[in-house]
Amino acid sequence: MTDAATEHRITEKVRKSRNSFMLLGALFVLGGILAIALPELSSLATSLVVGLLLAACGVVQIVQAFRTQGWQGFVWHLATGIIQMVGGAVIYFDPFAGAVAITLVIAAVLVAHGAAEVALAFRVRPFDGWGWLLLAGLVAIGAGAAIAANLPVAGLSVPGTLVGLSLIFTGAAYIAIALAARRIVIALNAS
């Protein structure tokens, strides 16, 4: 491969940011290993965070509903805020009670994350490492589908384990991009 062809395979921005791509990848891998090593804890932590976020968003939506009281969607806006707030509080204060709901949320997030990663892979397809992004996206979609298929039996350990696997594959994708950028830099410096 000529230097000109190599230049086109990876952008200058990626070459300059290769160390941050490597760090990001390492953090994803470490997070994935921890999630797999402690699946119940990672599932519980996810439940707590999602519950807190839903409750907070519900409160904000309720406040917003009262600020726009004359709006024709006021009642629905208020109702969805109350549902979010109450549902989030239930999940936060008793994460086991919301385990099935949280499991479904995790499945949906993984599928959406995977779809976005697949789209990103095709967007950067001519560049080295795009296949890893594609694989990471497909793994995330598969993990989300596996969780959804095993409801409600999935329990608290399955989401943490599958999230961990997804994080590891995402980390590997970013590490592959960083290593490809490093090879390009070495090749350019050698010429």
C-alpha cells in the first residue's frame, strides 16, 4: 500500500487523537471486565442510576407542565411526568421490584447503542478499525435481543454480564482504531 493510499485510510484527527482513543478503549474494556466480574452489582447500579434519572426527569417534566398550563397537551405532559417520577422512585428505592422493567430498558438501550454503532461503522467504513465498530454494534444488538428474549427470567446477573460484554467489544473497537492510527504514524515517520 502506498503512503498516499494509507493517508486516506485514516484521518489526521484520528491520528492525532490515537492516545485518547486507546485510553477510551481501555476504559471501556476495564468497565466491561468489572461488569462481568460483578454482574449483580453492575445490574443493581444500573437500576439505581436509571431509577434516579427517571425520577429526576419526571420532576422536571411536572414543573415544565405547570409552566405551560395553557398548552393543549398539559394533561398528558403532566401525566407522563408523574409516571416517570413515580416509576423512577419505585425502581430507585426498590431496584429488585423494577428489575424486569430495568432489564427491558437495558435491552432497548443496547439495541439502540448497537444500531448507532453499526451506522457509525458504515459511516467510517473505508478506515481501519471500522469492522471492529460493526462487530461491537452487532454484539450490542445481540445482547439486547438476548435480554429481551429471556424476560422475566433474565434476573439481575444477565444484564450486568451482557452490558459488560458489550463494553469490552466497544473498547476493543476503539483500541483497534488507536493501533491502526499508531501504525500509520510509524509508517509516515519511517518514510
